[in-house]
Amino acid sequence: MAKVLVISDTHGNKEQLKTLISENEFTHIIFCGDMIKDLDEINHPNIIKVKGNWDEWVIDRVNTFEEEVVIEGVKIFVTHGHKYDVKRGLGGLIRRIEGKGFKLVCYGHTHVQDWEVVNDIGYLNPGAFSYFKGGKHTFAVVEIEDGKIIVNM
């Protein structure tokens, strides 16, 4: 079983991020962008990370705005979402990934936690770990086992 921390939009909140990771056991960490440098001091063997709109200038850490990964047999698409206009809805993301075998899409940018299933594909926004809407630092933990996805927010 995989236990995956999905986090986005840390915006400099690296001390609380380090605490969250040190106090829990995650098999993987998925970072959906915005302040990728906050991960510089995180030592973990399985970090998947993409740039967000705040990271466009970053050239020495990660040079991609999207990644594809398979965890426990589940194909996952990771993006920040700003290039797919997620603040206006999921339409751009749906068009980008539909028909490509993905079962989970992780994205950020809106700072609002959300979990939706559209055409048997799960779309997960963990919210924002900093500069949050709703009054708390948000993230998600995804458990993947035998192709099943359980999302905890």
C-alpha cells in the first residue's frame, strides 16, 4: 500500500511542511507547485514535484509544469493547474488527460480543497498549505492499494 502526501501552494511555509513530513510516514510526496524551493530541505526518496506559476523563474530545481507517474499501478497526472485555467473549472484538465489511462489527477493553484470524480478519473486539489482559503493549512493523503484510491482531506 502507498500512502501519498499531496500538497500544493506552500508559499514559504517550509517549517510546518518539514514538521508534517517528519511526524508522518509517507511512501510518496506529490507537490503540485508554487514555491518548489520549500522542498529543498526535505529528504525523502519519492518526491514528485512540478512548477507552479510562482516557480516559473526556477531553473535549477525542476523544469517541468507537469509529470506523469505510476504508484501501485495507478497512473497519476501532476500539474499546478494554472496552464489549464483551473480557476474556471476542470474543463482544460479533462481535455488534456482524458483517454490517456489516468486514474488520478493532482493539481493546485485555486487554494481550495476539492475532490471530484469525472468519467472514472479522480481530480484532487489538496488546497493550499499557506495563503489558504477557509482558515487552515490544507493537504491531502491518498492511500493506494490494489488499484483503489482512497482520498483523505
